[in-house]
Amino acid sequence: MSPALLHAAYALTHAPDLVRYGSKPRRELSKHPGLDAELQNALRDWDDAVAYPPNQTFVGNLTPDDLRSRPQPWWQHPVVDAPSEGPFGPIMTQAGLYGLLKAVDDFNLIVLGQPLAEEACADLKGRVDLGGRLGSVQGVTPGELAKMVEAEAGLPLFHRGQLAAFIRRAHPEDDTLKAEVLLENLACKATAALALFRALKDGPIKPDDVDYLFNTGEEAVGDRYQRGAGSLAKAVAEVVGCQHATGIDLKAFCASPVHGLVIAAGLVQAEVFDHMVVLGGGSLAKLGMKFRGHLGSGVPIMEDMLGSMAFVIGPSNGRDPEFRLDAIGKLPIGAGSSPKAIYQALVIDPLERRGLKMTDVDRYAVELHNPEITLPAGGADVPLTNYRTLGALAVLRGEIEREQIDAFAAQRGMPGFAPTQGHIPAGVPFLGHARLAMLNGEMTRVMVVAKGSLFLGRMTQLVDGASFLLERP
């Protein structure tokens, strides 16, 4: 039984007032309080976030080729009359995000002010249904909220720059249950639930059809005795009503979604489970990572979006793109960490097992970081660098001429359009576009490649990576 990608759903959630609680801004603002006003003045409003061309590409209203053809910088050339709904999912307001945080909060950690609660309910109405949980999105008076913030250990939350909500600390002596960590975990849960809801609402299966889920988000949920054993996968499935499902969190830094999709496809092919979901919520810790570079370059702070995604994998129906499990790429311990060695293991080796050339793949989806976020902060255009490396390998293999490297990068690559949130850009934002292109007969093969930086945990100097090949049946 061949496994297939049956659906791909995505969501973006605007969170400008939570940028201050990203890991980098929180540290920098504590050292330089004067930066706070500068940061607030550089945040985008809702209309600008919706109209931003990469965001429209993420939810499917533009294709990557459409994005490439648009004038740059993209932030100065917004999409006219841009919708907040796309074929792959929604762009949600910040008020809606606060409502989702409250709706998925099972321990009364989040307290909303009444005005924010009312706005949240209005923004969520008709866009998401979490089995009656939206009824819990109620608020207290502004006076009561102010008293709570003053009396309790926790974290004040803002909306349009004003105090509007509050999150409690869950334990006075456990740093893994302090308010900042709980906010990160709830943000991952809430945004993953939004993506999963859309995947099941718009896709071919219902919540009761889901057997097993992998959560590949970056948060590790636990307590001081076991910091990462909790299952957001199961928590998210509960919220969306997947009563017959179970699941676990799968951690591999940026490469987690690709590892998850490979394992899920293998379990479907082995007939262990019929339908699996691989999902990932947004990483609040990575909001505003490059805000200092953006402030210095005079561009708006574009790391203000929480991305999330959910993919449905099941038996082939003869129509949807299939995973070729005889062309899975892995990065062995002995492979080395040079770009050539990495791509030999993740791209060349799996293609050779199928008897394919690099030019037999229509598109490669690599780390799809938006270059308008990375370049102003002194970073690289990550996708372009990777595509040129792939082109150089094709030259070494005699498949193209050296002067064709840029053409290879343009024809078989794409501009980055994903939020810079580790696991979110890892090739998988293209799966929705790839699936539609294959269903329309426009593509035959797509390879998704992800890398992970294992050295970040200070346990090994190794890097990680995984890849898979999708084919039109």
C-alpha cells in the first residue's frame, strides 16, 4: 500500500504584541529598556501583515512563482485587496490568537480582559470551531484584570499596545512552568489546533478517522523532572475532537516535520495505521529574532507571525501525490557536515537508488526562510544559497553546465516565503503548492529536504537532515 499526501493545511497568526516575549527581544529589552518604544514603532499593523506577499504565498493565494515575479522589496509592494483566507488556511488576527489561547487552556492560566474577549469571539466566529471550547472565551473587567496583574506572579499580555490579558505561573518553584514557558507552549498548541482544524474541515477525512499524530513543533512540554515528555500531539487532537487518535511529540530541531512525514508514511505503508497527521504549531520564542537588524535597516519587524501546519497521510487513492519510500534521504553520522556531503546524502543517494538524475526532479523544497527577514539582519538568502549548492552538484555530475547554475536554481527552486521559525520553513511549506501542481498535472516529482542543527543542544557537534520524494501516481 503506497502512502500519499492527502491534504496540506497551513495557518498564520499575527502576534505583534507578543514579539516582546520572543526569546531575543525579551533578553535585549531587559538590558536596553529604551529599545521597547523603538520596537513598538516598527511593528506592522494587521492590514500590512495580511497584504505581505510571502504571507499570501504561505496560505496559497499566491504561488512561489507568483511571488518571484513580484517587485521587491515585497513589504513595499503589498497585494491589493489581499484576503485573510487562502486555499490552504487562514491568516488569523491577534485578537483571534488570544481567543484560541483561552480556548485551549485547560488550567485557567489565561485571563482575558472583557473587551479583548469580545473582539476575539467576533474574529473567531465562523472561522474555527473547537467543539464548544469557544464558549470559554470570556473576560473580566479591566479593573479586575489590573488587580490580577498586580497581585499574581505571571505575565501581562498586551493588545494594540494596551494591557488586555494575563497569564499565570503554574508553579512557584518550577521554571518549566513559569508564565513565559507556558505562553510558548499554549501558543504552539493553539496555532497547531487551528491548522489541524482546517486540515480536517477542508480535507478528505474527519476527526474520528485520525489514528495517530506526530507533533513536530519546537516546544518541549514537561516539568522540572522531565522537561520534554509531554504530548502536544495528543493535546491538540483532543481540542479538535480526534477521539480515536493518540500521538507523540517528535523532536529533531528544524528537520522534525520531514522526519515525521517519513515515519508517518512508513507506518501507513506498513498498514499499522490508516490515517496519520503530522503537525506543527508556531514558535513564540522565535518572534522578533532579528529585530535589531530590522531596526537598523529601517524595515518593519516581519517576525511577527506564528506559522502552523498540518499534513494528512493515508493510503494512496491513485490521485494524490505518493511518498516514494525507496527514495528517503538520511544524514548518517559518518557523512560529515560539508554542504556537498549533506546534499550527497539527502539528495543524490536517494535519487540514485531510483535511477534518477537531479534534473528528473521538478522542484526541490529546501529551507524556505523568507530572505526579506534574513538579509536585513546580515544573514544570507538561505534558499538561494542551497539551490546554488544543488546546481553546483548537478555540474559536478555532468547534468548541467556551469553557466546553467542560476537557471537551475530558478527553475527547480523557489524564493523563500516562510516565517523564520525553525521547523516551519523546513521544505514543507511547499507541500500544499506541490500537491495542487501534481493534481493539475503540472509536476511529476518534488523533493523536500530539511536540515537540523543538533549542536544547538550542546550534546554533539553533528548536524542532522532528512528528505523524501513525492511523485504523481
